[in-house]
Amino acid sequence: MTLSISILGPLVIESGDCRLGKVPKKARALLAFLAAQAGQPVTRERLADLLWPYQGSEQARHSLRNCLLELRNALGRGTDAHLAADFSNCRIQDAIVDLVQFERLSRSQHRCDLQAAADLYRGELLADFDLNSEPFQEWLAAERDRTLAMVCDILHRLSAKQDAGGEHEAAIQTGRRLVFLDPLSEFGQRALIRAYAHAGRRGEALRQYRSCAETLKRELGVAPDVETQALANEISRSSTAREHSLPGFPPEERDSIARAGTSDRFPGHRGPKQVDAPSQATARSLWPCLLPNIAVAVAPVRNLTGDPDQQYLVEAFTDDLVTDLLRHGRGLSLRPLGEDRSSSDNGNRISERGYDYIVTGSAQTSAPGLLRVNMRITDAASSEYLWAGRHEFKPEDLASIQTRITRRISRELHVLLLQAASRRALATSGLDLGVTECLSEASSALKGKVTPELTAQAQTAYLTALAHDPRNVEALTGLALTCQNLVSNPWWGDPRAAAAASDLGREAVAIALDLAPGHAVAKLIQGMLYSAAGQLELAERAFGQALGMDHGLGAAHGFAGYNAALLGRAEETWPAIERAMRLDQSDRRHSIWFCFGGFAELLLGRTEAAIELLRKSLDRNPGYGFAQLFLMAALSLLGREAEAAETAASFRKQYPDYRTTTFEQLWLSRSGSSTYRAQIHPLFEKIRTLGVAN
């Protein structure tokens, strides 16, 4: 007898030709949980703790036995073929489970499989299902987040394939569903806007942009990002004169979108871009780490279409490729490579001095109405191909394809950067240690105060471990953490070093999560890097996912609380900090937690409480620049000018090269929340009056 279990949406259980009706709630929960495990066995102890966490061990196991009996009775004849339970484990076998099919189809690149996967998603996992068990609810919340992220990714890829195949109306329907599921995702909004435009429905495309802008402003207090603005402006310019673009928008918003439209993303802009190699002064970093600066040459993409009219597209692609790589690869020394480069007649061998790697590409016609772009990364010394990618698309789809190509090239170049850093660490660190010993040394360095010296020591050890094992998840995650430490403490090094660390950390933790998707600490660090880069909504989601994987992860509560303050919800910060300190009672992070709490209290106008918390932070780490900076503002707000001046003098002594305007820009650039900006401005007015390196 066939057993079919559907959990994407309301739970539906079908045995044979009969849909089961009344099944006790705990039995339904047990069946749903086992079905989600894709046939893997689950121990009885795990099931007892999951469903009866408030009972003693023996009583919980007795309840599990009764629940299994109820489930067998409900399923009827043939149950043993599907519900396998022995003394130790339980599992569902030989059943048709929609989640298993959904996950399998989601990995496909075929449009029909993606459509089938999207059709399986009837709603959030176990919709309207509620159980009085905290462990079960935590598992359910994490699974709902995971499957929602999966279906959004599926719909995004499906919409792109439908659009590329000329199925514009289908792409619109897919885009609408994507926006309905995640209205705050600008990836989804752009997919729908683009589908409307390609279907010739430009008015609806611009109305969708307006709806997107209103939603982001209402829910998050931010404007659409540059890429979304540029897309809207490109659509508007294709149908109306430039000076009349985006009718109905306020003048300042039209100006912002117009500026975005001439930036670096779309093929309408053909102006020359000057890419200068960094000067010796800017390249020299104060950060005592081993991160190299690899030199990458970008050659003009060659037009092999035989059509001179396509030349502007090829030139625009090259310009935008360089600009996007500059934006996403700030640890790379990027230089343009002229057409007079030394090469053989067939262009397959390249010999250049002064470059580590060379990015080359060509565009050709693959079929009527289609372009094929071939991109390669070559080792400059050996002319060996290290990576190659091929993309076919319609010329009008260049913008979306270009973004995908650029991100892939950026990822591959960062892998090469990581390899170079690892080799250098192994050669120069003097650590004659294996992977386990390197990880232990790095962990020991990070157990103390967060200082540049100890963080650099840990980074060296993690890189050395990666030289031995490039796929070591703990080393990748730890390296990302050391990068995040530099990003969050910009006074440790120059802005270039912090920017390079941000990009490398983002790629390192992404690789770690590819290898171990359920790694809660890696997801936490990804959220920290998002937050430091001002991508607060992505950070909030990452922190939520980390807590879904491990609700006892104290650091995720703490950083989520700080991120909430940047989003204009400072009242959420201290409760989150208290949870963090309850869960992680070691003193290692308490300087950070007190600082975050004091910062939030200061934003809320509770200045006395803020001073108390900031002083507690500095008692544990006297050199913590973040705490010093806002303590001086708090003291000045209360008229305690002598104490404020003393704190300012201490700060200037430690960090003489950083100006008030630099710090102000740092804290303002991380959030577009109007509430947050109104709270932070008065603090910097006080800091400016104290003359901190003005």
C-alpha cells in the first residue's frame, strides 16, 4: 500500500487511495518529523526529547511508544512497510514525501524540474501546525526558513529561465509569486520588474518598482539599492526621454535613480573608466596580517560575432565587468589589459609581466538572436586555464547575465586569493603544525580580548590550516571571523584593508556554508559580515537562521540585538544582550555585549544607563575604541565635560589618524533607517565638539 506524506503546506497523509482524517496531534507531528528526515533513522531519545521535553526520560519514552501505536492504528494495514521502529531508532521508509521530491528537483537546472519543485510548495512547512513543545517549534521554525529560502531561489532561477526563453507571461507569474513570498527581497522584485519590461509592459514594471520602494520604506525605512534603481531607470529611459524618467516620483528620487542608471551596471553607459593601481601609500596596511594583494588583469572582451553593431555591447560588458569586480573584489589589484597584449594568433596563450592572473573573454553568435559569452581565468605565469564559464543569452538580457558572471568570477578570484594567502602563511608563519594544532592555536588566540595582534595570530593559524586542508570548514569559518573582527574595528588598519577583509570573509564563509549548510556558527559569522557591510536585512535573516540551527548560540542573540539597533529598533537590543550573556557566561565577549547594550541605551536617550554599560565594557577591554567613542558622547550629553575630554584624549592617543567624519560616515553608512539616523546624529554632534582628530 502506498503512503504519501505532504508537509509543504498543511499536513496531508494519504494511505492507498484514502486520505487520513483525524490523527492525534503528537502522532501527526511524529510522522511529519520522520518524513522530513528523508528516510534517515532518528533515535528514540531524540524523538522523546523533541515531542515530550517537559517529561522525565522514562515517561517520555513511554509516551513515544503510545504515540507509535496510535500512528500504526491510524495508518492501518501495511504500516510496517513504511513505519520502521526498533529498540533504538525510528524512520519512515518507502513513502512518497513532497519535501524529499522538492529538495531533489531544486538541485536541477532544467526548467521543467524547477517548475515541478515550485508546484510542490503549497505553503510554509506544516502550515497552521502548532505544538506545545519548544524543541519541536524551534525545528519547525528553522525548517520553514530553510524551505522558504529554497523556494525563493527556485522561483528566481525559474523566472530567469522563463524570461530567457521568451516565456514572459510565465516569468511574470513566477515573479509575482516570488514577491508574494518574500516582498523584501530585491532579487525577487528585480526579477518581476525585468519580466514586466521584457513583456513590453513597462508601465507595470515601473509601478512594481514604486510598490517595491514603498514596501522597503514602510517596512525597513530604506530605499531600493543601486541595482534596483538602475534597473528602473534603464526601463524608463528605453521608453521616455531621460529628463522625464520615472514620472510620479519625487525629484530627489528621480535624481537618485538617474545617477544609478549611469553608474556601472547596464550597457547603456559606455564612458571610459580609469582603473588605477593602488599607490604604495594606500596599498600599505596597518593590519598585521598575511593577506596578499594579487594582481589581476582584465582584458577587453573580444567581439567574435562578426557584427560591428554588437561592439557597443561587448565594450559595455568589459567596462561593467571591471567595475563590478572592483566593487566585489576590493582585495584584488585590478588593472586593464590593452589590446596590444602579447599573445599568439589564436589567443590561447598569454604572456604578461606583473600580473598573477588574467581574465579574458569573447562574445560570439551561437544561434539566431543569441549571444554566447566565454570567460576564462588564466595563470599569467603558465598560461594554464584555471576556470572557464560559458553563458548563452539574448542581448537584451545582458544585465542579469552579467551579474551572474561577475559574481562567479569574483568567487573564483577570491578562491585564488585564499590559496595565495594560505601558501604565504605556510611559508612565513613558522608554524610547523598540522591542521588540528593550527586550529587549536587559532582558537586559543581568540579566547582572550579582541585585539589586532591576537586576531592576526589567529588568522595566520587558520590560513596555515587551509594550506593543508583547503576544504576545512572550521578553518574557513575562523578565517571569516578574523576578517569580521577587522571590519568591525576599522581603526586597526586602513580602509582598504578592512574592505579587502570584508570581501574575503564573505567568500570564505560562503564556501564554508556550501560545504556545511547547517553550520550555525558559520551562518552567525555571515550575519556579522552582512551587518558590518550595512546589509542589515540579510544580516537579520542570517541571525535568525543561525538561531534556528542552534537557539543556544549566545553570540547570535547578541549580534542580532546590535543589528536591531541599526535597524532603528534599539529597544530590542538589551533583552537580546541579556540572553546572550545568560547563554554564554564566559567573560570573553562581555566587553562587546556591554558595549552594544550601552550603544542602544544611548540611542534610546537612557544616557545614565548607557554610561554604566559602556564603562563596564571598558573595564574589561580598556582599548575598545567603539566603547570609548560613545562614552565620550554620553558624558558630554550629561554636561560632564571634564570626563568626556579625558575619554576623548585617551581615544586620540590610541587612534590618532582617524577623524570624526570617518567614524560618523561608518555608523551612518550602515543603516538607512530614519529612526536610527535621528538617534545617531546628536551623538556625533557631541563627538565633533570634543575634537576627536578633526
